[in-house]
Amino acid sequence: MSKIQIENMEFYAYHGHYKEEQIVGNKFLVNLEIETDMVKASESDDLADAVNYQLAYHLVKQEMEKKSHLLENIARRILDVLFQELDGIKEANVKVSKMNPPVGGKMDCVSVSLGRNSSGEYF
């Protein structure tokens, strides 16, 4: 199985448990890994035979524009829409990171990672 990796997609969004986070917003990074069979696309050189990673980015962007309280919810929504809209995904993993989270101390980010397979199982 082959992998498509879309790394460090950057978004400014309004996610968070606290009201202030949903007003002020914050920077988020999203990393996506999609497992798929690339043999046909590698031979044909035809986008119709591949998982369209431009569309995958657009779907992630749409989900990042919807407010959520939890990073876990964002991750699940991203995975669900990818499997709904893109053919050929065997498994996908997403990591959502909130930069400079309001936790009372200095840190770069807090992240959650969630995976899903084509059977609909999360891990």
C-alpha cells in the first residue's frame, strides 16, 4: 500500500472549549496521511486513477472552517468527509495541532491524532 502525505496545512480557526478561543481564534496545523493503491495511477499518469490530494486539502479546509470545541471532533469530521467524498482510500490518519494553546504554560502545540479504515473503524 502506498501513502499520500499532506503535511503542515496551516489554518486560522476558531476552535476551543473556552468562549474566548472561539472569538479570538488560533493557528492550527493539520497533517494527513492517506493509504491507497497507487499502481494504476502510477502507470496511467491520469488523475482519474488517483486520490485527488487537492480535493483532500479543500475538504480539510472546509472542516477547519466549522467551529468545534474539541480537536477530537475536528479530526473525526475530517476523516468522515474524506471517506465520503474520495474513492480509493484504504486508511487515513489525521493529526490536528493547536498552536500556543491556553493551558497555563509555554508550549508549541497540543495535538490529537485519529485514524480510520475503509470499514469505518476508528483507531
